[in-house]
Amino acid sequence: MPFMKIDLFKLVFFTTFLVIEYLALTPQHIEVLEGLWDKQNHFSAFFVLYVLLSFAYQNFQVLKKIGILLLIGLQIEMTQYFIPGRFFSTLDILADGVGIAVGVVVYKYVSKIKKLL
């Protein structure tokens, strides 16, 4: 049964990742998302990705998960440079990093509570 939970988290992680990739790389303007502050979108996306990645791959060390997600953030920004209407932003990568950092703290806290129950 625990394997089913991990596989479900893997499915949710990769689905979320693909949705974020699409939203980040589409040249179309999505008005619902444009109404939000761009850095908030980056923070939220990478916070959620960190937590999902942590539940899906519990055997990965924290630095490995951080590295994977920072590479994804860098890949998104590098790809956006070549998309009309998009651009490379180091502030977006910083917002990704802050989201990841908060994800690390929240995941550790949730994991501790989970062990107590």
C-alpha cells in the first residue's frame, strides 16, 4: 500500500510539472494567471513542486531535490528567452528558490507531524 501512495505522488508531481511547463512556456496570454503577481506564481509553483517531489521521492536527499528544481527553473527561464513575449528573468529564478526553501521547511514540519501520528 505505501508504494501506491508514492506512485500517486509521482503521478501528481509529473502532472503538475507538465502543467507548470505549459503555462511557463506558452506564448498565449492566460488572463487568470496574468492578474496575479508573476513572482507569486513562481513561488507557488516551486513550493508545490518541492513538496510533491519530496513525497514522491522520499529517498532523495534535500540537496538533490533542490538541485533538480533549480535546474527546472533555469530551463524554463532559458527557454522563455526564445519565446516571443517572454524573457529570461533572474528574479523569477530567485522566486523559484524562495518557494523551494519554504517547501523544504514545510515538508520537514509535515514529516515530523506525520511521524507523531
